Amino acid sequence: MGAGDILFFLAAAVSIAAAVVAVTDERLLHSVLAFGVFLFAIACAFLIMGAEFVAVAQIFVYVGGVAVLILFGVMLTASRGAQRTVETEHPMWAMVCALVLAGTLIAVAAAYRPATAVQSRAVDVSLLGNALLGPQLVGFELIGLILLASVIAALAVVRREPGR
Amino acid sequence: MMVTLATSVVWAVGLFVVAALSVMLGVYLERKVAGHMQARLGPMRTGPHGIAQTLADTVKLLFKEDLIPGKVDRLGFIVAPLLAFAPALMSLMVIPYARPFVPRDLNAGVLYFLAVPAIGVIAVMVAGLSSANNYSLLGGLRSAAQLISYEIPRSLSVLSVVMLAGSLSTVTILERQTHVWFAVLTPIGFALYIITTIAELNRTPFDLPEAEAELVGGYHTEYSGLRWAFFMMAEYAGFFAASAFGAAVFLGGGNGPLLPPIVWFVIKTYAIILFMMWVKWTVPRFRIDQVMTLSRKVLIPVALLNLAVTAVVMQYV
Amino acid sequence: MLMSQRDAGDLIFILGFALVGVAAPAALLFIGRWLRPSSPGKVKMEPYECGLPQASPPRRLFRIRYYAFALLFVIFDVETVLLFASAPVLKRFGAAGLWSVGAFVALVTLALVYAWRMHLLEWE
């Protein structure tokens, strides 16, 4: 059990704990903070597994963008003492869906066998760049297209309100 | 593992001291520069030429009552200043001080340096949200909106250097500047970096979130004493970090004839710091709509154009 | 051992710095506890509004502009990260690389232009 292994399991444990808090805590602010911790723990896990760039990108995009976006949402809509109410009209169906999803994820994860032995070297940053501009070029451009589509779609929702 | 942890903590504490000292020096310089530019002397009483002024202020803040207003969200209120300061310290980890004497050379160092202030944005918002005060909320929103708007052009400006150097590692970027500074190869990129950094630091002309006439104290209205001081420390430590990073990445860090690298590094860093102070005390403040449109309609297109130009230049370098 | 030794070191460094970044100010606060006075009073507990009693309870404010800006920001964030991935190796791909990245940037610039034309970049 090397240092890396201990850290990985630590990161995993923290991320699970943070996720549980994020989902169950009644105060929205605490929930969002826990979400931020969750994202950071995932980034740490990425780092230990050798994906340096992805780890840093996770901080840049998820903590810097998504968490901020959610906080904006909270700040713009929450009344004082932002409580969360968990209400659904179909608790049984929600439970079924959640169980099915969890089961599927676990089954997929358990069946995964890596094609080659797990590397113990870090993935060099340039490898990613080489892939993006080389073999995965179509994917790269497709991402650009998806980003464009996302902007149009997202702003279409915003457009209906004339800013007031 | 323990050795690495110990090494990192030693580095971190050492850099904390450096950061604290640079904050004290920064605040002192700010007041002196402001004074002289306004045809007055600035602090003169505490110590020779007022050198001990910031120290005195810090001691005073230590003795202030810790006031936590009744209706605040305690977790958020207490965590926010810590969340604001930690990224400033963390960003110091990848800066190559004096060829290349760097705490840790991350392969993705540049992106790390740009990503870590994102945590600071969260801190600002949490401070505004948990303060149970309309003005704090509004100030937090405005400040956060400004911060995220300028993160993109800032990242794009540094991207041009990454292209030229072919690496995301700060040490490699430093080493590639032995013949010519990257500021020379991509002057627009450098100018963009300075402008966007001034905005990211909430300094005039972009300091509307702190405009006293409008928003009292913005997101840190309800903070007093030491907790408020942490926000200040975060700002000035970030100031130092950003200037040091700019000196390393654009101005060639410790490279230079005759003088030892550390001296060159300090000279270049403080050249940037003093330039930003000069701007602060000369230029009037922008309106919030000017600030926001500047980043979207002017700086991002200019940054993208700069990238295109630099990409072409790069093929011939 | 599964994990890379070097990256464990990287992470340890980052966590070490984060730890000191949080602990050092906290320690200062702790030291201050003995030095500080403590005299709580009712007026002190009220939110600060230039010394006047609170004019309005913290209320909702809904300016969708802020949210739209944040949305746009996330999109451009992703674009920036991808550019950072491709930038270091750009030189190796020569003209072809320039065209590839150029196409990508053009697509996202289209998004910016769209937002601009729809007057979504204006502030007040």
C-alpha cells in the first residue's frame, strides 16, 4: 500500500462524504460548499491517477465555473435562510430510478478490465494535445460545435426576459 | 510520503512569511506611492519614513473585537476569508523564483496558477451570501461577475506564452526566455495580462465592488478586525503572486546580466507592482457596465486575435 | 503499487499548501482570541447599513443578466481549457494545426458573436 494508494482512497472517501452532505444538508449554502469540496476531492483523485491536466482542468472548469454558476443561482433566488425542501410526488418511482441507475453504474464499473496493465507513469500533458490535434481531431471540432449549440440553447432561455 | 509532506509544509510556511512580508511592503508602498503622487508624504511617523506603519496596523487589527453579526450563516462567514487567502498561497507554489528555484514544478503549472483563483471567486460569493446583508450580497454578486469576466481574457493572454514556449510548466517557460523575453514576442499578450490582472485584483480602475459610496464595503462589509484583514492579505498576496508570475512568464524571471537571479526577479516583480500602483492612483474608476462590456466586447476579441498573430509568429521563431 | 509516485508528490504539495493556507490565518485568529476584547451588544449584531436601522430585509433580487454571464463564462472556460491542452504542441502541427485550432476558435467565436448580436453582452 503505497502513498499514492492511501491518498487515492482518502480522496475517494472525502468525495463521497462531501457528496452525501451536498445532497442531504438543508441549508443551500452548506450544500454548495460541500459540492465544492466534492469537486476538489475528485480533482485530487485525478491527480493521483496520473491525469495532471484533467485534475487542473477540473478545478478550472468545475470549481471555477460550475460551482460559481450554482452559487449565482443560489444568490439570485434564495430567500433568507435558504432552506431546501425535498418534495416529490412520486417517491417510489424516484427510488426505483435511483436504484436502477446505481445498479447499472456498479455493474459497469465491476466489469471493467483495463486492456493493458495500469500505468504508473503520469500522462504527459503534450499527449493530450497531440491526441486532440491528431487522431481525435474530429472530436475536437465536434466539441466546438457542441459549445456553440450550448450557448445558443442556454441564451435562448435567457433571451425571453428583457433583462429586468 | 512524510518527507514530501514535510517539504511542502516547510515551503508553504516559508512562502506564507514571504507573502505576509510582501503584503506589509505592498500596503506600505501603496500608501507611499499614493501619497507622493498626490503631493504629500504618506505615513511618516511609525518608524523611519513610516516603514513600520503596516506592522502597527496589523497589531491593531489583532486587538480588535471579533464581531460576527447575529443573522449570518456561521459556517460560510468563518470559512470565506480562509477560502480567499488559501488560493493566494497555493498559487505561489508554481512560481519559479530566481532560476528555477521553485517549490514544485507542476507539469500543468500555468493552468494551475490560473485555476486556483477560481476558489477565491467562490470565497467572495460565500462572503456576500452568508453576511445576511443586502449590500454584501450585491457586492458579492458584482465582484464575482467581474472576476469571472476577466478570467477568460487573462487565461488567453497567458496562452500566447504557452504557445511560444511549447509547455505548461513555468520552469520550462522561464528557461525558454534566455534569448528574448516573451513580452517582446507577444507584447499585446503582456499588455492584456497586466490589464486583466488589475481587473482580477479589483484595483482601480476596476474597483467598483469596493466603491465606498455605492456599496459600503461590498462583500466584506460585515467583516471587521482580523477577518477583514485576511481579505486584504488575500488581495495583496495575490497582487504579489500575479506580478511574480508575470515577471517569470513574460519578463524572463531571474535572467539578466551581472546581478544574481534573485535580484533580477525582485526587480522585475516590483516593476510590475509599481506600474499597477501607478495606474491605480492615476486613472479614475470605470462604471460597472463599462467594466463588463470591456471584458466581453474588447478584451476577449483582442486576446483571440493576439493568439492568432502569435501562432503565426511562433512558426517562425 | 498502483499510483504514480510523482503525482502523489504533486498532490501532497498542493494539499500541504492548501493546509497552510487555511491553517495559518486560522492560527492567527486563534492567537487573537486572548488579545481581543469581547463585548457583544444588540446594536452590534444588526446588519450594517451606514449606521441606520436595517431598511429592508435581505430580499430576493433576480437579475438574470448575472446568470447569463456565468453561463457564458462556463462555455468559454471549457474552450479555454481545450485551447490550453492543444497550445503546447501547436508548433509541431504546423499549418494544419493552425487551421484545426482556428476552426475550433471560430466556432466558439461564433457563439460570442451570437451573444453580442442578441444584445446579451450588455450590462444594465
